[in-house]
Amino acid sequence: MSSLPATSPFKLGMWLLLAPLCLWLILLIILPHLELLAFSFTDPEQGSFTFGFYQEFFLEPLYWRTFVRTAVMSIMATILTLLIAFPVAFYIAKMLKGRSKGIVFAMCLIPFWVSELVRTFGWMILLRESGVISNFLQWSGLSAGPVELLYTDATIMLGLVYTSMLFMVVPLVSTLDSLDDSYIEAGYDLGGTNWNVLREIVIPHAIPGVVSGCIIVFMLSLGNYLTPVLLGGKDSLWFTEQIYTQFITRFNWEQGSAFGLLLLLLSSLIVWAGLKVSRQSFAKTMG
Amino acid sequence: MSKETTIDLACENICKHFSDFTAVDNISFTIPKGSFFSILGPSGCGKTTLLRMLAGFEMPSSGDLLIKQKSMLDVPPNKRPVNMVFQHLALFPTMNIEENIGYGLRRQSVPKAEIAQRVAAVLERVGLAGSGKKRVDQLSGGQRQRIALARCLVLNPTLLLLDEPLGALDLKLREQMKIELKLLQKEFGTTFVYITHDQSEALVMSDQIAVMNKGKFEQVGTPHQLYYQPETAFVAGFVGDSNRWQGNIESQDGTAVRVSTNDGLSFKAKVSADKTVNAGNSVEIFVRPEAINVSRTAPSEQTDNQLICQVETILFDGAKSQIIAVEPESGGKITVTLPQTSDFANLQNADTIYLNWSAEQTLCFADNPDNRGGV
């Protein structure tokens, strides 16, 4: 025992430091998922092993179609968010200097101090039949009657992009910030146009930020519940809504568990495919 | 007429004002084709701003900038026949060496086969044949330097701008790159505009040097002229080492003056281009340590300036060793180069040495407190 006096206090310290992380991982992530896994494979009446709840997902078109719809709309929301956030991030990181840079960045952050629920209600006040925009259109004579702008796919998309914007802007600003101005200047100096410099110098440099932003936004959109339900209404057909229905309305915890795990599995698969397509590795993006 | 066409760059009354100060103050100069032109100055003198105006990243507040007799004021940086080697080189880390060098050629829509051939040729010329597939971080500092040059030279620019590219290298490599840069410049025949705060870089490489201070050119000339015939006190102090005294003029006879320094020494000096010096005026005088003859016995001949001093310290630095000597009567100090002859091999502190030098080598300038930058 006396041969290890120098290393053992260090090891104890390391374990103490790791303890909160381990507890969090085990209690809040691993255990619940093991529980879900167990639920999803158990027949509640006989207590025996069953594949039935997974079968249900593939056999009932409503379920897998809802899933595909959720995935496709989340991918579209991710792409839209990227297209809008990139110029914003470039402007903040490269065009603004000093004080104004901090102010504009803070202005991007401030809306997120308000809860997502309240922000979504804000959109409802604007978009509903008796809302601000509808009233304005009637007042200005552009429309004869009330206009309902809520409860469409476009509204859901608007809400998703709005909710996700910050999570795309932040990683993009930090990668673009690390791009030294001299690379951009060298790009022009050697004869490049705006488009050349963007495509050959700025975007290749920003790829890690683009990928991490896309992963976060995609996961947030896929797992979003509030926005699709409030802005899309009853027909929003979002997959998390199905999970909610199974757990809360139908009390079918086994089916809900199976859906939850399928969501995890399929979203991981899509992220993996996305990384493959963009030829990035997860480690590189996070490092 | 034939002289006109050989001018690559002409700047006419270029000024650049920022909101609260003037970075470049009414500068005019021309650079002949194929020459190595350096702009030497302390940091903050405006040399980088001037270079960035040549590249097109800054617009002059007034004045004109002509390359091959064509005004460049309305030409954006990507259309100018000018390329720049950046201070930290700015080799694109997301591309390999070949792609880095080919970047400019791709912008000119050169066919792929020709790009490959021209890239290989330029790599060969900078002595890095076969490293086209390497990543930027696989090269050493000196190799990156050469790639940055190759990336510009492959485009055959009229003017190559270099923004202190040797600053990040260690001393040995810097010495080596100085010679290499000069050789490459000769070989390619491209006009180089090189900015630096390191006088040795400028002296070794340049055909012409402009010494810049506070937004103005103090003097433009060959390295030889700047060293031996500085026109201003700033140039005398900034280029090369100098003993420097403040003093007053006792008497004047044409360009020859007698000056007594504030620490009690008295010298015969020569007034240079500066003609506003009168008896009684406060002046600065400069004597280079290497211009002073040192002997251990009293010299037989009379020279303009003579001092009998005691060695206070010997600063040993190989061939650049110096003696700091004190004149016992006045306590005035003077730095001289330690001769590498056997006479001085056993020189020790407190030994007596005899110093003498001519009035020609004692430069005298009107004292201008604003110009005491230098050194």
C-alpha cells in the first residue's frame, strides 16, 4: 500500500470531481433510458418479452409518416436556420468591431431570456385570425376578411427557425471569429471575388461551427413540442406529440417508450448520415 | 520616355487620415521596375497603412497611386496587379500547398493542366519541388515563407508587397531568409516593396530604402547613403548604431562646426544637409562606434577629434563587441567597436585607450525634440 501514496489522493480528487457528472449521467440519462428500454419490450399483461410496440410503429402508417414528416421538416428548418444565421453571424464576427459587436450579439441573445412558451404566444398574438397582422391587412384594405395565419406548416417552420436561431448563430460566430482577417484579405489579394473567398476560405473554415450548429438545431427541432403544438394546432402531426399522447392521454407507457427510443435511434442515424455526407467527424466538430 | 516606362509604382502626395490622427502624411515616391524597395520605420510610423493602400485594402484620403502609369484608386484589391505576403503569411490552412499556390491561378481561369505545371515550376524555383501535397502545418517556418512567396510570384505580379514576413522567424533562419529573399527577388525580377522595422533586413536586401517616421519619409536613398550620409537626426539615430550627444554650437566655419556637448566634451563636427544651424544653437551630434579609431598608444598624428579615455565596460558579442569608455575629466561616455586585433586581446577595464576620428564622421543636426524617436 505504501507504494502509491503520491497518486491515491490525486485519484480520489479526480473521482470526487467526476462524481456530479457521473451521477447526472447515470441517474438522469442512463437509468431512465434503461427503464424505457425495459418498458418498450415488455408486454404489460403477461409481463413477457415482446416486439409488438416496435411493430406497431412500422405497421401503422400514421406513426411512421408522422416521424418522416417530423424529420423532413426538422431538416428543412435546420437548413433555413443555417441560411439565415450565416450572414448574421458573419456580420457580427467580421464586419462589426468592438462595442457594436457586443451590442448586436446581445440583441440576438435577449429574446431568449423570455421563456419559449411566452415567445410562442407572442407569435400567436401576431398571426391569429384576430391578431395584429390580420387586423392590419383588413385595415389597409389588402384583405376583405380576417386572415388566419396560424396552424399551417409554414407557421411551424417559422416558429422552429425562430426558436433555433441563437443555437446556430453562437457556434457560427465563434468559428468565424477565429478566422483571421488576413486570410480573407489574402483571398481577395490573390484575385478572388466575394463568392470565391466565401466558398474557398470562409466556408471551409466555418465547417466545424456549421456542423455543430446544425446538429444542435436539428435535435432541438426534432424534439420540440411546444412550437409545433401551439403554432401548428391539432393537425401539426409532430412526433413528440405522439409520444406525449401515448404517455399522457392513452396511458400506454410501453408504446410511448418504444417511440421515445425510436426517436433517439433515428435522430442519431440522421446526424450520423449528415456527418458522413459533409465528411466531418463528431470529435472534430466538438473539439 | 524610356525612363518613364520603367517606373512600376508612383505615389503622388498620398495622405491617409483616420478620425483622430494622420497615418500617412503627403508622401510621394517612385519605384523603378525590378528593384527591391524597403520602407523602414519604427512601429506606428504608418508603413503598414501605406502598404495596405498599395494593396487596396485602404483608400488614400487624398493623392494618387499609379502602377505602370495607371491610377489604381478605383481598382479593387482583387483586380490590382499587386500581391502581398502577409505578416503571418496567411497560407490557407484548409488547403494543401498545391491548392494554396494554385488559388490565384484558379481565379484567372487557367486550365487545370497548366495550373499543375505552373505550380510545380514555381515550387521547383523556390527549392521545394515535390511538396505540393503536404499540408501547411507540415512545413517549417522557412519553407512556409517560401510557399507564401511562391503563391504570389506564380501570378507574375507587377509589384510584390511584403509586410514584415521575417518577423516570426528565429534569428539564424532570419539571417538565412534575408539572403534567400534577395536572391529570389533577383531571379524573378519582380519589384518588391518590403516593410520592416529591422534596419538590418532593410540594409542587406534593398536597392532603395525609405526611412519613415510619423507618416512622412525622412529620407529615401541607397543603404549606403542612409548609413553614411543621413539627412536627418532621425535617420542617423535609426539606421545603424551611433554615439549620440546633445550640445551647443560654439563656433561655425562653413559646414565645419565646433560643438560642446552637455556632458562636457568638445568635438569638431560637420553640418550636413541641415543648413539651419547657427552658433549658439542646440544640436545633436552622432558618431558611429565603428568610425572611431582605437589605439592603446598615443597616436602620432593630429586628427579632428581626439579623446583619451578609460575602459569602463567591455560588451563582448563576438565580432560585434563594443567598448564603453569614459573620458575621466568630464565623465562623458562613448561607445566604440572593439578591434579584433591582437593588441586588444588582453584589454581590461580601467585600461587607457586613445580614440580619434575625423570631423567628417561627426554628424551634426539641429536639435529637434520631436525627432528623438530612433534607436
